[in-house]
Amino acid sequence: MSSPATTRLASLRGTNNEGVLALILIVLVVIMTFINSDFLSAGTLFAILRSSIVPTVLALGVLIVIISGGIDVSFPAIAIFSAYTTVVLVQGSGVDAGVLVVLAISLALGALLGLVNGGLIARFKLPTLIVTLGTQGIFKGVLLAYVGSRYIADLPLGMRTFSTMSVLTVPDGGENTSLHALVVPVIVLCLVVNALLRNTMFGRGVYAIGNDTEAARRAGFSVMKLQVILYVVAGVLAAFGGVLHVTLTRSANPQDLLGTELDTIAAVVLGGASIFGGRGSVLGTVLGVLLIQVINNSLILMGIPSAWQRTAVGLLLVIGVGVQAISARRASRRVFAHREVVAQA
């Protein structure tokens, strides 16, 4: 029987070690503040939050897929395909469409591309990594060959307007620094996805598939239907991230976002999502994204070359997966030992 202190400690740690990740994040911030006093400032905080906007949205889609026991590496291609194609279509129409129209077109494209992934995986029961690796190349090829390959600096008016909006401006070192307005819809989206995973049959089904596909099927979940829907949702989230990226950079480049898979998957895994499926949370994913952004920002402030940023993220990913593998092995040993005790009794 566990003591009250042990129970309290477990609750602070969180079901997916969110408390541990938050503590690591705080320690890292304290260390960086000692190294560089300018680190703990409103300007740095707002910069980290701004740089976390797109990765957070993309990570939410990856989180859903990983909880289901899959892996998706096509989300950057879906993101830039949807956003860039939407800009090209709006420009070609000659009508200065509002931001809602731009968003609707992009999300529809993201849903369609996600449907391609989900359909192939669910219908033919193919490995998720192989399918999404293949569709990543297809989406990128179609984008460059048939949609366009040029850099676009003249965005639709609605996107240009949102690119400069802020919700908070504070003085920092004699100058004003602002928090970008797009932080607000991302926070709302995190709450929506959290509610979707925790309080709906869809969310329960995603966790059930990740834990045991056959058990989920016997429990009454339509595995094929759920797999299609979750990849459509992941595609929509990727498309939304693509629109936010184009808006924040104030340009549309078909080569953008490709190659960001490592950072995003690392953030989700560091956030406590099991690479084997069945476990993960929105809070942990957000903390994972913030940790990656703080590390990248810290290395930049310390003057460390960008190549070492990739090394640091890759190392964190290996450590995160390694810890999960060790934990899973220990858990299986405990279950086996318990079964032996029961059998002997």
C-alpha cells in the first residue's frame, strides 16, 4: 500500500511524466539565466512562444498518430502543400479572399491528403512509417511539379494582416516587445484536442487502438474507421500549422517545413507519448515542444553552431525512446513475475 507522500509525488509527476518534464524545463531556464542574464526576459519568452506556435500545432497531429500506435513523417509535406497550394489558388482567382476562406481551403486540402494516408493504412494494413514516407515524397513531388516551385512574397491581404497582429506589448530593455496574436488560437486548439482525446469516444478509441488493436476491435471500436478519421484529423492539423507558418513568415515557399520531422517527433516523445502507442497527452506534448525551443534558443544565445542543435535534438529523441523501451521491459517483467506468483498460489 502506497503512502500519502508517494501518492502525492506520483500525482505531481503526472501519468506521462509531465511534472518531470516541467521540472527539467524550469532547471534549464534557471541555468541559462545564470549563463546569460538576458535569457530571462519578456523578449526571450515571447520569442520562444512565437517559435513554438507552428511546432505545437504540428505536434498535436503527430501526438494523435503516435497514441494510436502509428508514426507519421508526411505531416510537413501536408502542411506546406496545403498552405502553398491555397496561396496559389487564391492568387490565381484574382479575388482577395478573407482569412477564413484561405483557412477553409487549406484545411480541406489537409483533410484530403490525410484521407490518402488513412485510407492506405486502414484498407491495406500497411506499416504507417512506410506509407507516410512514401506519401511524403508523392505530396512534395506533386507540389513542385504541378502546383509551383517559386517563392511567393505577396500573400493574400487577410494573411498579411494577421502576420503583424499582437495581443500583448510590454517594455523590455528600453524597447517594446510583443506577443503574437496567433498564440491565442493555438492555446484554444490545445484545449480542444485535449478534450477530444480525454472526453470523447474518438479519443478512447485512439488510445484503445494504440494499446491493442485486436482488443479495441473486440471492445466494439471500428478500427478501420478510426484509423481513417485520425489521419484525416492529423492532416487538418498539419494544414493549419502550414497556414500559420506561411502567415508568420509572411511568405510561401514550397521548400519550407520539410525536414522538421525530427524536432516534432522528438517533442512528442519527450512529452511522454509512447512510441509503442497507447500513451500520451497534450500537456506533455506542449512541454516537449517548449523544451526543444528553449534548447534551440539557448544554443543560439551561447553561439553554438546550428548543426549542434540537430545533434542535441537527435540525442534527446534517442534518450526518450530508450527510456520508454527500458520502462516497457520492466513493466513486462513485473507482469510476468505477478503471474508467476498467482500461478504458484
